[in-house]
Amino acid sequence: MENTFTAKQIAAAVGVNDRTIRTRANKDKWASVLKPGRGGQIPHYIFASLPSDCLLYTSDAADERSSVD
């Protein structure tokens, strides 16, 4: 199973607004999969395709998420 993150999760890890993440993801064409969510399909960005400046923060979040499961 791939690690995926929503814009909201990435924004919380990086310390920016989730709109900033969505704008950058659209501009840079980050790989994502659509998953059902409130109000329709929500893009979940694939960890391996995130830019390096986001990877450090989201890898810490992935570690925390997997230790809770």
C-alpha cells in the first residue's frame, strides 16, 4: 500500500495553508489518486512523488501514522 497524504495533512506537517499545497500540487503536477471524501473526490498525493522539501516533513508524519495503526 502506498503512503498518500491529503493537502491538509501535508500543510499541517510543513506549516503552511492547505490551499498553498493544492496550488503548488496543481502547478507542479504532483502524482495523486482520488479517494472519496466529504463533498466528492479528494486528491491524495503519493509520497514518493512529493518534492524533496515536503518529503522530510511528511516522512515524519508517515512514521507517526504507521506507529498508531
